[in-house]
Amino acid sequence: MRSIKFKKILSAILMAGVLTTTPMATTAYANTPADVTEQEGAQGDTTLPEQEAAQPEEENQGSQDPQDPQDPQDTPDTPEEVIKVGKARLVSVTSVKETLQLKWKAKGNVSGYLIYRKTSDSDYKKIKTIRDKSQVSYVDQKVTPNKTYRYKIICFYRVDGEVYYGSNSNPISGKVKVEVGRVKNLKVKAKKISLKLNWKKSGEVSGFFIYKKSDKGSFKRIAKVEKKSYLDEKIYLNQKYSYKLRPYRKMDGKVFFGEYTKPVSGKAAVKAVKRKITDKNSGVYGKTILTYEYNDGTMVENPEKYLDDQVSYVMYINKSRQMVTAYAKVDQCLVPVKVFICSPGYATPIGTFHLNLKYRWHELMGPCWGQYCSRITTDGIYFHSIFSSQPNSNKTMSVSAYNKLGTICSHGCVRLQAYAAKWIFDHCPIGTEVVIYNGSGYEPFKKPVIGKLPYWHTWDPTDETAAYLCKQHKCH
């Protein structure tokens, strides 16, 4: 009896053309992928992948054969064809250069993979179909920095033109790391009494934080800039400073930081440089000039702080260029200290003289009156300020004479701005040597340039005793 029943069953199977597959140790489902939800069969997420083949009449079933209605007891249910589809296991979701890289493993019958993605404001949607079963990684480039994405994978298996889908993989989330660019070629260079930083950048950068420390200190943030340079003027000469930068990037109202640079160091220093003047057209031809220079070769323009308080001076007047240079005498060298614009006259004598008399105010030709008068020659050639029309009055200065400074226009005296006449008056005692010459050669300083005054500005803007007038008129 058992043999007859077995033959009937076998005959029914062969008649129906149904072959039973060998079960695999993986989840099996028919040719519609399971709903992609956080839990199998959960409600609320009904997004399905694009179908790779036609839907069967009933979901999750393969081909079907009806039961034998004549002998329900002797004929078993017609077996269904069950296809076991492999399953993927997501291993990692990693942020790489503002993309997310997925990696997974799969076992069982697999022809390819469907990749699904969701965000906090959207349900799962298929983003990629991979038809190569050996490909077990994928780079999602359509992502936004600083945003989190959640992924699942479904395996599919293709048999005899039919496509069968497995169940959901485990979900894994990943956040896109904001990539901040880098600082390249950071350099520091001394520039007079300052240190200038320059650098380049690569990648996305909104700006830079600058950190600084001295030899004995620790790094402290000193600036936040967007350009690729910075001038640090808060330094001391001959003090070594170190700097490092950190780039940052702004996104969605937040600030993201990049990597610190390696520290770079520098210092602003002043060195004494001696040179003998060989230019025969210079007023100091044959003299040894001592200059104080910064690291970048720029000369210190006001080096009095490097000089002794009791230093003596020699004044050189270049008549043809209308400029006065004050040199300090140091160890048989001349140190250029000051330069003033002036107005000599055609009658100004050429030669070497010595100051021999001084007046705070003094009557000049005209009559007119000048401040801070230092007599160069005994016959009445003076250093003095621009003349005034009233005695001892700094409010009646000749505007036209002031505006002619830098030209030859005096009667022989050497006219100066008030502050220049006062500096000579204060620093050059009687007996100070004065050299007057015509020279087209070497000068340590450039000739100063000053602005013109309006007709109503009848006082010298450099006169400290008239500073209140500039304050009242808000002019200087």
C-alpha cells in the first residue's frame, strides 16, 4: 500500500513538472522583496523596490499545483517550489571624504543586491541595484555633510528568468563627516617690527584661527581671519615667537574644525650695519655710516632708542634737494636719525658751520617772527619755523610759506616745520656742526612729502603749542 501511494505521489510530481529544491540555511521568499521596515512585517513603510520580474498571483509563493480532489487521503498536498535566497549582513557605514561607504557580507543564493536608504525626514527608498554578487561594497555619493543616513540591503536571486528576494539585512546608520580643508606652506617672515604670516589652503575652508606663543609661554588664540595672511605687530624685537593655524568650516550654523598645522617660528630683530660711502655725489662721501636695520633689510627710521642719551649730532643740509638729515656720532660713525623737509634760499651758503646762538622766538626779515631759531652763521642764517606776521604768535603763520616747503624760497635761512625746528633746538646745542652742500648722490632717507594747507589754516599743524587749534577745527 505504501509503495502504491509513493508511486502516485511521484507520478503527480512528475506530471506537474514541479521539482523540489534542496533547502538552504537562509531565508526564503518568492519573487517580491519583503517590505523594507525596521521589523519584518511592520506597518507604516510600504516602499518596495522596483520589481525585477512579474508578480505571482499570491505574494511569497512560487509556482503552485492544486491538490488531487479525488483522493485527499492518499494524495498529499502538491509541494510548492521553495527558493532559498541568501541574506546580507551590513558590516559598516563609514564617512569617507563627504561620502558614505557601505560594506557587507552575504551567504547563500545571491545574484545581486538592492540598497535602501532612509533619513530622519524620509522613508526607505531604493538607491541602487547591484547585479554583481561579488560586489560587497558601495559608495553613496549623493549625501549631505553633517547628515545621518540609515541603510538596509536585500539580496535577490535569479532562477530560470524569475527573480526571488530575500529578507532585510540588519540596519546600520552613518553620519557624513564634514571635511575641513588644510593649511599648506605656512611661513613667517619678519617685516620691520612685526611678523607676517602667509599660507595656502586646500579643500573647503571658511577661515582660520591663529595661535601664538613666545619662548616661555603656551599657545593662545590671537586672531580669526578669512584671508591667507596675517600681520602680527604685537611683538618685541629679538623675541622669538611661534605660530600655528587651525582651519575651520561653517555649515548649517555650526563651525567644524580642521587639523592644526605644525608650528613655525620667527623673530623681528635689529642689527647694526656699517658701510663706507663711496658715492662722490653724496654729502657724506668717505664717511662710515652705521644704520640699524630689521631682518628684512629695512632701515630703522627713528633709532634714537639704540643711542646713548648724551649722543651728539651733526646736521647735513642738502640745499639742492631741500632736506635736512640729522646724524648721531657713534664710534667714528654717522648714524642717520632724522630727516626733515626744508626751504633754504639761493643765499644759503655752502660749507661747514657751527650753531652759535638760539632764540625761542626771534624777529626775522620783514619784519616777521620765527619759532625755535638756531643760528647757523654769524651773519644771520638760522634754522627756524615758518614765520608769523605777529610777534610770538603761532596763529598768524604764513600759509603760502608753509606750502612752499621743499623748494628754494627763503632769503637764506633754512625754514622748517615747527616740530623739526624744535627738535634741532632741543637736541643740538651751541657748537653743533652743520654741513650745507648740494648733492645728488646717496641719502639714507627719502625726502619727506607733506600736504598743503588751506588759506585759513594759519598755524603749523606740527606745532604742539597749536594742537588745540587743530582739535577745534578737527583738521589734523
